[in-house]
Amino acid sequence: MSKSPNTFERTMESAIFASRWILAPFFLGLIVGMLVLLVKFGKELVSLLMGVLGLYEHDTIISILTLVDTALLAVLLLIIVFSGYENFVSKLNVGESEDRPAWMGKVGFSDLKMKLISAIVAISAVELLKAFLVSDTMTGEQIGWKIAIHLTFVVSGLLFAASDWISDNRKG
């Protein structure tokens, strides 16, 4: 004998299911964050061009690394917005546009976690490289901390990958 859910239970379950929409403003906020990064990227690009033209002293390598770092961070935010929205809120109904990223709609939580840690390690590596290039302005302790933080991200990434591998092998 199956018992049908009562009105209270149905209402509670509907409210819980609808609560996923609370996440939508977070994703909109991340899009605003991407716009802020675009402004930062534009300012750094103008600064780089002014430095190359000799209008003032400028470190080209550091500036280019800053552009790379900013672009990686924007990609990280985009991955979070697309995957997070599709995994936790609703499917993105954008049709079969040829511009639709191949991975869109196929990134599960485990894949999202690996993409995030990979992007964080890449961003950390760029920051570490920038620190080495300006090491004359940093103490050994500051550089040591940057190395320790980077290695923490690398080890975390390896542990995430190992846990996913173990989980996948248990299922199969």
C-alpha cells in the first residue's frame, strides 16, 4: 500500500525544490564580477600599450602575466556560472547554437570540481611566476608563503583527482 503525500509534504517539497532559485542572484553577481575583470583587463592592456610605446616605464612581462591571470580568472567565473547554474538551478535553453561550448550541459559536479581546481592551480602558478619576477621587492618569507600556497593547491588538485578516480573505479 503506497500512501500519497499529504498537502503539507507536497508544499514543503515544492518549496525546497524552488529554493534552488536562491542561487540565481549569486550567478548574476559572478557575471558582474566578470565585467569588473573586463575593466581591470582593459586598464592593464592600456597600461601595457602605453609602456610599449615608451610613454612611461612599464614591466611588459608582469603586465602580460597580469592579463593572463585576469583572463584565467574570468574563465574560472564563466565555468562556475555555466556549470553551477546548469547543475543546481536550471538547464540553459540556448538551443543548438554553433557557439555553444562543447562541454556545456555535460559538466557534472565532479567535473566542475576538477575544472575549478585546475583553474585555481593555473592562476596560482601565474601569480607565483609574477612573484619570482619581482622577487627583489619581496622577502624570502613572502615568496615562501606563495610557494606553500601554490603547492597546497597542487596537492589539493591531486587529492581531488585521486578521490574521483577511486570513486569512479568503485562504480565500475
